[in-house]
Amino acid sequence: MNQRIDVIQLLRGLAALMVCCFHMKGILKDSLWGKMLFQNGSLGVPLFFMISGFILYVTTSKAQIKPAFIGKFALKRLLRIVPLYYLLTLVYLAVHSNLSLYLIDNPRWLMPMFFFYPSYLGFTGPSYGFPPLAVGWSLNYELYFYLLLAITMFAGKWRWMLFSGIILVSVFIVPLITNGYVMQHLSQWYAYPLPYFSLMTNPVLLFFLAGVGLGWFHQVKHPLKHRFLADLLVLLAAANFIFTYLAFYQIFPGFWSSFFNSGVLLFAIIWRNKIKPFEPKRWLIYLGDISFSLYLIHPIVLSFLPMLIRSMGFTFELNGWLYFTLALFMILLSSAVSYTLLEKNLNRLAKRI
């Protein structure tokens, strides 16, 4: 990632860390500070989706779209996500001693994971049933986003209009025709018999679309060169995001609140970065580098660490700030190892192919 959008890489890391801490909040169940700081950490997922839309627009908008490029794009995205996800799912099942249950007794339970569609083991959105490695539900949307983008690339210069139109029609028009309303909360369900329809019509896709719009804003030339106003907007947007994250107030109902808060924050940061690029510390950018491993591996560490501690004969309580700090350290360390040994090599493989 080039210097101009290093700050976006930093935000990717923070979004993944928000989700990680959200899943760790149970460790601090008796802490008022823990509840206040991490109870809304799931907002990192919509923020991550918006960043994905931004990055995909920026990295493909000026490319010469030919069939060979589309094939390379699709293959690179698959190699970026699928092998690591499959491998860490197997590790997670091994930690829980469920390998034979899934691989031998009930391999059909893995089909939604292998083909990235909701399992319908539950009907609460936006996951509509979790895969074995539960955080993998969000990858269903990521892969759909990549697939839709690859298909619409065949429309050439009209691809972004077609891409946007398909999402808007599937999120707003289709539910109005089939159900008579559009959901205002991502947790709702339209009761479609085919699980992929639930994925295609959930408004969480609007976060990807907003990211595409922000990518366009980043690329387009405009006269907005007022650094003071840009700095002021960043300050106000960051304060608004933090206060709404801490549940001090909520401007809009349902998913529109996180849509507005994340969108304004990213818009302000992108505007300011166009005037004068941010220069975040290298270790903060590195948090973004390892964000995908961090996102996938933290449930494994949270499952394995208690077993490791008990096997070593330690008897201290597995809750509170001390254990929270230990678990977070182990998660970051494991993520760095995964990034170095697995992700980098998979990316090299993608480039060679």
C-alpha cells in the first residue's frame, strides 16, 4: 500500500482490533470500563467493509479492464482469503477436537464454509448462521463483493454504474417487491428459502458501496484544499465516532447510525489525506498489515489459551484485565506469525501465478 493511503491501512487494523476486543469483552464481565469500551466493537465489521470498498475502487479504477486482468483480479482475491481461511478453520476444529465430526461424520456441514453462503443454522442477520470459525460469516459478503465486481468489470467503463445498480436494486427494490418493506436493522431476515438471497439483500452491502464512493472521491480532482477545515472535520468526525461508539448518543436509527458515523469519519480522513498525507507510525501500519490474520486467528487463541494455561498447571482466574492483556498479547503475536509465515507466502504465490 502506498504512502497516500497508509492511514487507511491503519484503520483496517483498528477495525479488526475492535472486533477482537468485542469478542473478548466477556473476560471483563465485571468491569464497567470493559463494557463501555468494547460492547460496540462489532462496529469494526461495517467499518472494515467500507474500507474494502474503498481499497478495491482505488486499486482497480484506473486498470485496463481485459479478460486477463479480470481473471488475475479474481484469482488474487481468492488466494488472499480462501487458503488462510480454510487452514485456520481446520486449526480451530482441531483445537475443539471436532475434526472427525465435520470431516467424516457430517462433511455437509462444511459446505456453506467452502462455498461462502449462509448456513441457515440461524436466521439472525447479517450472518444467518455461523460457519465453524464464526467470524467467517463476514467473508461471505467479501467474496460476494469480489465476485460482483469481477462480473461487472466486463461492462468496461460502465462497471461501477452497473455494480452500484445491482446492489441498490437487490437491497431496496427486491425486498420491497417480495416482502413489502426494507429492513432497518441488519439483524432482520426476509425469510428467503435460498440463503444466498438473504446475503444479497442485506443492507450490509451498502457499506461496500459507500467505500466505492469514497474511493471515487479519493481519485477525483477537486478544489477542496482547505487544510484547516479538513482538520476540523477530522476532529469532529472522530469525536462523533467515539461518542456514538461509547453509546453516549445515536444520530440515526438502525444500521444507518454506523453507516453515517463510519462514512463521515472515512470521508474526513480521506479529504485531509489528499491535502497533506498522514504519516502514521510504522507499527500502526503493521497492525493493518496483520489485520486479516488478526481477524481470523483471535477466536482460535481465545479457545486454545485457557487449555494451554490449565495444562501448564496454572490456576489463576481466566478473567479480568490481567488475563485480557495476556490474551491480547498472544493474539497479536499469533497474528504476526500467521502474517509472516502464511499470508506473505500466499501473496507471493498469487504474484507468481
